[in-house]
Amino acid sequence: MFSKIYNTELKISYNPVDDFNRYAFDISAEYNQSVEEGLDIEEHKALFEAVQNMPNGEEKTKMSHVIFELVMNSKIREDYKYNEPNELDEIKALRKHYEFEAQMPDKETLLKKLLGAWTGRAVGCLLGKPLEGIRSDELIPFLKETNNFPMHRYVLSTDITDETLKKYKFSFENKPYGDTVDGMPVDDDTNYVVLSQKIVEEYGRSFESANVAKAWLKYQSIYSYFTAERIAYINFINCIEPPASAMYKNVCREWIGAQIRGDYFGYICPGKPEESAKMAYNDGRISHVKNGIYGEMFVSAMISCAAVTEDIEAIIFGGLAQIPHTSRLYEAVMK
């Protein structure tokens, strides 16, 4: 019918376009993610490998649907030692109590700390932005060659020579080096701080996950998002709402994408880590699950604590007190 009306044939591309709809190409990542979060799927490893190795096309895409259904219907292994819920009430029930006590600074001090937090975010982001994606086996030699190891300054355009470009696999060209910019370039890490402010301005401090999803679609294009966030964005467009948007064919569901989004909620909740963690939860669950959510709650709560104390241990434990002590993240931090 389509071809008769429009005199053309409906063709569907099964190759990834701009990393859209990549699930069929990330089956091995799905297997690793599923095993890491305790799903009982190891007996199906050969199936995952077979689908991963299939040639790109309609059949591989169809088989990826089978893989997804298999993952979603899997149970947690009986010997899995972690308990990692996604619901806020269940998360709260598994927190380890920590009595965070600190005196609220005066307004001037708070404003200075807020400015320092935002400036520090930009400074750190610019420091790493030109090197994003480089591996340590190239990063360390490069820094040593440029007398910047341990790293104590921005990477400069003058550090990049013709020899550098030939020697390393990493692409050093067309990067925002410290001596080529007059401000912080646009970056998804800092974009989320601004976007979070827009969300709170429009929906209030009691915003819900659906409000966050709507703001994402309203204020930024899909090209502003990456990994788990881009997958969630595609899910929103396809009418898959939170929290399902974090789970549907999202192999990045426990990555650190949510963790980089929690700053603003800490900024606006000085000395109130539980309040900031709740905001972070409502934000994180649209694109992440389990430790992906906990990461944002943890960071946001620590920033909240850091606004009112300089005790590093108190800041860390104040953050940990907002996530399940039965989680992999809690265990990793405590190590």
C-alpha cells in the first residue's frame, strides 16, 4: 500500500545512525551489564555471543528483541550478595544511619561556596575536555612529554606538535585547549546544571520524573545527550515514560550519566542531603537504575554537605547515608 500511494518502497536501515537505536549492536555490553547487576543469565552466554556476532540486519535486530525480553524476564541469582532496589522507599529502608551535623554558614559564605562549586565544575570540565576519551597508556606519556605530570595546568595548543599527532592514536585536533578559549565551552556536564535550574524554576522543588523528561525534550535536542541519556530521550519520543525509559534497551543504565547531573540539587539544598538526594532520585530514574541512580543521589548529597562543612569524612558519609548500604556503590566507596 505504501509503495502504491507514494510510488516508493519503505526501507528500514538496520545500521546505527548517530548512535540511535544501538541495542542490536551492544548485545555483549548487555550481557556484561546483566551479569554485573546479578541477573541469572550466564547459561545463555552462548546465545548473547551468537547474536552479537550476527551480521547487521533485520534478523539481528529481531534477535536483539528476544535478548531484551530474556533480560527483562530474568531473576536475580540466589547467590547475589547485593540488594539494590529502584524505588525510593526501598532505597531509604536500606540506608545506614549517619548523624550529619553542621552549622549553617552565613549567607555571604554560602554564596562564595556556591560560586566556588560552579566555577570548580567549569574549571575541572575544561581541564579534562580536550582529553576526553584518551586512554591512560597514551595520556601518561603525553603528560610527561609536556612537563605536565602530575597534571598541574591546562593542556595548551602549544603542547600539540606534528610529532604528537603522528605518535598517538588519540585525536588531539580541534579541541578546546586552555589557551584557545575565553570561557567554558558548551558541555553536557555543565548543561545539566542549567537544565536542572530550569526544571526547578518551572516545576518547583517537588518536581517529578515526568517533569524532567518533558524538560529534556523541550530545551535540548537529542544531540545534547549521550549513552544512557540519549537512549532515554529516544524512549521518551517513543512514548516510553519514566521509569521504564531507563530500562528499555538501555545497556548504559548503570553508567555515570546520572551522577554528572546531580550538582544543582546539592547547590540548592545546603546542609539538607536527604532533600537533595530525593531530587537527584527523581532526576536519575528517568535514565538509570540501581547504582546509576545511587551515584547521582550520593554526589548530590555530598555537595549539599560540603556547603556547610569542610570535614571530608563527614561529607562522604553524609552522601553514603542516602544510598543502600547493600549496594555495589556503597561497597566500592567504603573500600
